[in-house]
Amino acid sequence: MNTMSHDEQTEAYRDFVHESDLAASEIARGRIHVDESKVTCPVLVIAGGQDRATPPKVVRKVADKYNALYVEYPGHCHVSLVKGLGWEKIAEDISRWIDK
């Protein structure tokens, strides 16, 4: 939440729910393999330009792996892609992509 104001962070935190870190740790350890050749649908990959949790450099590698459309939102952190100032434009962009 590094790009969000204290008030935005507080509001976003209230909506968080506990989830297992198992999936994230399995991915980080390379224990989960996805055969990208079996992904045949269009893929959209988005990144926050200021994301410290999943930096744009990492997200771009995912997009390249799946030959996906990559869109980076400068000034956004991991959480502000879906919460905080400007999330509406991102949601609209995703909606337009889906409609295409």
C-alpha cells in the first residue's frame, strides 16, 4: 500500500480477509508449474508501476510467458490497482478489454 494515503490504507485494510500463504509460497519456490502452451485464451496482465509486492519487472515476465497484453499503471501499488484513487479507470480498462 506504499502509494496510498494513511486513510486509504486504513479503509483498504478493513476489507482484507485472512488467506493462506500456501499458494504464494508454492509459487515462489517454483513448485507450481503451468504449461503455458495449454493457455489458449487471450490474457491480460496488469501491473502497478510502484508495486513492491509483485514488481513490474516480474509481472512483465508473466505477460511475456503467456504472450499477453501487458498494461502498467504508473503510480499504483499492488493494492491500489483495485482500491484507492484511480481504481475506476483500471476497472473500466479491464471491462473494455473483456468486451473486445
